Amino acid sequence: MPPQGSKKQRWYLGGIAGSGAVCITHPLDLIKVHLQIQKKNRNVFQLIQNNAARWGILSFYSGLSASITRQMTYSTARFGVYEYLQNMHRERGEVAAFHQRLAYAGLGGVVGAAVGNFADVINVRMQWDIKQPEAERYNYKHVVDGTSRIIRSEGIAALFRGVGPNCGRAALMNIGQVAFYDQTKDTLLRLEVIGDNTRGHFVCSFLAGTAATLITQPFDVV
């Protein structure tokens, strides 16, 4: 039986929350892609000014449908796998060890990345499309249009381009975001540094997010 007072884990909320978050953060992701791939050496402010002047403010939301689809597939799967494996311990009244959390989070990241890779491919293409000469643009209307056109013209295998590095990055991201979060929270609660409240969750989220960013940055330029 689960320990008394344990909370039901609604893992599917991860995909819903992720989809809501990208509606706000998508422009930053697009700017990051443009900074990493650009040929001219513009800084972030010059890049924003140039994009807004040439293509308008809405251009910062190019690929949003693919970003939302990615979150609904990738995030839902990675949280679902992690929580399913964690629940095996909870049902026995146990707490998973740190090395087990690392393995579960890594596996969840790999599954999530494989499931959501097609949306990642389309997202990057849609984000970079405005930088291409008109004759070379994909001009996908949305993620469904992009998916069907890729399958027809390039085959299903094209939807899995870059899946290897993507799975590696996702495994590390999930380890940083989820396993580190749970371990940090348990440790700080045991040491009575934080309470099980909003402030405690914020501190743990900040530390986990920082760890995830540091360990995944090399994969962002692959």
C-alpha cells in the first residue's frame, strides 16, 4: 500500500503544463535556434530587432503548433514512464533510491524523445524557414501539414532524423528536471532547509532547472 498521505501523481498534467508554457517561451526557443544557426554574428538584441523588422512580431511564433504537439507527446511520455516506475516503489511503501530515479528519468526521456521526435523535426524547420530563400522554404501550415508532407516526399524515416542526439539530450534533461528535483526535495525536506510548500517547490525547481540546463547545453548545438 502507498504510504499514508501520499499524493496521487497526475503525470499527464506535465504535457498540459508544458503545452501552456511553450505558448509563452516559444519566441525564446526560436531566437535560440536562430542564434545557433545564424551565419552573421548578431547578438540577441540585434537578432530580435532584425526579425521583427523583416517578418513582424508573429514570426516569433513560427512552429508553435509543432512545439505544442511536441510537449503533448514528449512531456506526457517522459513524465508517464518516470511516474509509472516510481509508483512500483510507492505501492510497496518504498522510496526509489537516487540511482533508480536517475535510470527511470533517463528511460522516460528516451521514450519521450522518440515519441515526440517528429514534432521536433517540424518545429525546427518551421522556425528556420523564414531565414531560407523563398524557393527553398518548406512553408508548412502547421504540424499536421508538415507531418503529412514529410511522409509523402521523404518517407517516415525522415521524421526520426536526429533521434539519437535528441534521445541523449532528453535523457539528461529528464534526469536534471525530474530525478534531481525529487532527490533535492527529499534531501532538503529531511534537513529541514525547506518546507513542503510553494517556496520549497520553487527552490527545488530552480535548482533542478539549472542542473538540466548545464548538462544538456552541449546537445543543443548538435
